[in-house]
Amino acid sequence: MLPDLSLLRVDIYEFDASDRLVRQVRAVRGHYSATGWQLADVHESAIDAQQVTTRRARLQDWPTGLTPDLFKVFTVRPEALSVPQLLPVHAPSRSEQAEYRPVCAGLLAEADVAIREPVVMMVVAIPFVFGLQRSGGVGARLFTGIVLGLAFF
């Protein structure tokens, strides 16, 4: 269950009085509305003694007494999910991908600068850290390092 109280990868099993599986429903996603649960991208298999009948549906109602309040214990925070686990949550369309491509390219260029700057600053700081430690002049070295850092930025 996600924070918006929608379900991912729903599996429903129905058994008869003899504890034999008679129906299995698998849905990619489910959300709760005023009328109850609605499942999306549903694959249903009905099993009897002679055959297995399968059916697919884009949307299907799920009549159950289960409410989102009962599932809140199982809520998963999106930041705790890995990238492959997040893909079923939001798979962007081709138009969304085209829309965000320039934004991401700009951010990647900024990230490249953000990675380069600390590395350069560490290289600049090395002479000040490994200078003669007992010679004193710590204040002068600190001041020189601050001035070089400000000049770099």
C-alpha cells in the first residue's frame, strides 16, 4: 500500500468449502473510492474440475469489506522503494519523458559542476592540511585557504 492508500500488485484467492482454489485475481493496481475498491489491469483465472478460464479487464470492481484503514499498517513510503519498485507506481508516458528531458539535462549539467567543485576545493586544500604542522601560522594558512576558496567560487 502506498501513502495515497492505493494498492500495488494485488493478488486475490478464492477457495470453495473444500479449500480448493476456484478463482485467482491479479491486478497491477487498486484504489479505493466511495463505491469501494477498483482494480486496474486485471487478470482473472476461474478454476473448475475440467478447465481454467482466464479473463482480462482494464478495470474491475472488488466487492470486499476491507477498507484502506485496515491496510495502513502495510503502507510503504516511496523513498524506501528502489527504482525498479517505483516504476509500476509511475511509468511516465512518452510525452512526459520528452517534456522532462531538457530539465533533466540541465540538472545533470549542474550535478557535474556540483561534483567537480568539491574535488577541486579538496585539491586546493591539500597543501594547507599537509603543510608544516609545527611551524605555526595556522591563522595565515586558514586565511589564505578562505581567500583561495572565495576566489574559486
